[in-house]
Amino acid sequence: MGLQIPVLNQENNVQVSDFVFGQDFNETLVHQLVTRYLAGARAGTKAQKTRSDVRGGGIKPWRQKGTGRARSGTTRSPLWRTGGVTFAARPRSYDQKLNKKMFRVGIRSILSELLRQGRLLISSDVLVSTPKTKVLSAQLDAIQSKRTLIIVDTVDKNLALASRNIPYVQVVEAANLNPVLLVAADKIIVTPGALQQLEERLA
């Protein structure tokens, strides 16, 4: 027994897989999925120099005793203005491990919850034949959404040009779908071709 997804600007529905779009919502897994994706986007390229990285300091500034000053062995010490950093930042990776099975379950969980909330729609009308923003905007007026995500099987030039000047409208291929785009959108529009790709990928 499959589930039904409403078709934008039409009265009929499209039947979809219960396995993909009938998943229970796993809030913990979805949080882990989003956190992992955002962490992986961090550059991690911050770097500072330790005392061994700073140039110079190969000679003792003054003799150990008899000067009346505190003993010092190098001018590259973190205590000195020109010295290194005590706990210097190093380039690192923020990637978190998440296996493919958990990723698929998490995406299925998000899509299923979007369907239950009525935020997931099917439409082929968004595949405009002309690169005119006005044409695509007229198609999107019906859903009354502040942030709209359009999922297609392949992004064509007309759709890319028509959508780029509409605020908070993003177009993404089904193969490049990520959890952050899904949870950030108010409404999701999926083309029939993208829907087939999603079911095959997440089955």
C-alpha cells in the first residue's frame, strides 16, 4: 500500500513508496545528519605558530646569572611579544563519521515528515521552457512559501536562469540532495523524474 503525494495545481495525487516516504521520524538521527553535514563544510584551515615554528631564537638572550633579570633561554618563548603561541591552532578536519545506511535512513525520515506535514509536493510545471523569472514565479505563487526547494533530476539552463533572481528559492539535483536544504525549506517541490531517482536511491 503506497502513500499519496499531492500534485501542485492539480487535484490528483501521485503514489509513492511507503518504505521511502513512510519512515518514522528519528529526531536524534536527523540532528546527527545535519550536524555532520555542517561540520564537514567547515574549512578547518586556521593555523598559528608554536615556539618551534617562529624564526630565530637560536641564541640565549643573556647569560643565566648575574644580570638581575629573569632567566631566559630563547626569544621565541610564548612569554615574549615576538614568540610563538602556547596552544597554537593547527589545520584540522571537522568531518564526522556517518555510514551510508544511516544517511539513507535520515533522508527518508526527513522526507516522510515533510510529507506528513504537507510540505512535500509534486510538480512538472516548474520545468519552464523559457528563462523568465516571471513564468516560474507565477508557478510558485500558489504554494505561498517563503523558502522553496525545487528538486529536479537534472538542472537545465532555463530553470537555473529563471530561479536565480527569486529570493529564497533553490534548485538542486536529486543526486546532490543534502539534509540542510531539506530542513531549511518551508515547501519542497519534486519533479516526477527526481521523485523516481529518490525512490531508487533511498530504497
